[in-house]
Amino acid sequence: IVSVPTLGIQGEGLPGVVNYILVQLDHVASQGGPTIQFNEVNLGGGSRVGEEWKEGARRAVRAVLHAVGDSGHDWMITIKNRSATSLTDGMSASAAVAVAIMAAYRGGAIRSDVALSGQITPDGRLDVVGGLSVKIEAAANANYRAIIVPRDQVLTPDWMSSTDVASRRRIQLIQAGTLDEAYQAMTVR
């Protein structure tokens, strides 16, 4: 079981949040997988995820299978989102889900001082996200020292304001273009 932090936004003008996703990877011989289970128990703290979020998790699985060269036919993946909001949606957690699945597959450990916000493509590239400045503030408030961001994030209109917030809050921005690069930056060697 691997726990990975993700960064989210609650809405226009609201502060960002740090969510935690638990990923469990089991090998089940009788499966025709990969099979993905979403553990959605709303305990007043919120764990429900929307359809776009689930599609991001499915992309994460495809990206990991592509990266490790496994068919995943015996994979049973259980994903649990622990959030302060009642519903989490969007794809900006999908890269973190992919890193967590890869860590579970390889037996890696997630660093405690680094968070990640990025979309993953099925072929393992990291794609840009919105609301990065708000997410940086949330990471700083939760005492993270670094955030992994997609390399192409520099092409977005809010990049300069994001770097200003990161500098002011003393958050290192680590650019990654692929799942493997994000995995290397986010795991303990």
C-alpha cells in the first residue's frame, strides 16, 4: 500500500487542498485485469471521486503498464482518495496516482517532502494543470518543500505568478516530463 499526496483546488477564490491517495496493488491469478476498484466511503471528510478523476486513474494504470512493460492481467488496484472536500474531480491527481502505482509495483517509498500536480497521458507523459499558484500555497501550508510540475507548465499563462508564489513560500518547483522522471523525483532512492 502506497500513500501519495496530491494538490487540488476547491473552487474560485477558495484555498487549495492537499489530498492523500492510498493505492494498493495486488496480484490475483484468476483476474482478467487490470481491475480498478475505487474505495469511496464518505465519512463526512469526503472521499468520493468524480468520473473525470476516475478516468485519470484509468489513464494512470495504462501509463504504468506501458512504462513497466506488464500486461497487468493479474493486477487488482484499489484506490482510495482521502480529501477534506466531499467530492474530488479532475485529472490533476492522475500523475500522482501513476507514481503511487509504480511505487507499489516496484516497492518504492514516496518522499514525505514532495507533492505532485499533473495529468498523466496513457503513454506516460505529464500534462499541465490549472490553479498551480493555489496548489503551491496549499503545499506550503502543509509543509511540503517541493512540488513536481509538468515540464510544459512553463507554457501556461499562470506560470510566472506560480513561480512568484513558489519563491515567496520557499517551495522548489521540480519539472518532469514523464512518469519515470516524476517517479525518480518523488521516491526515496
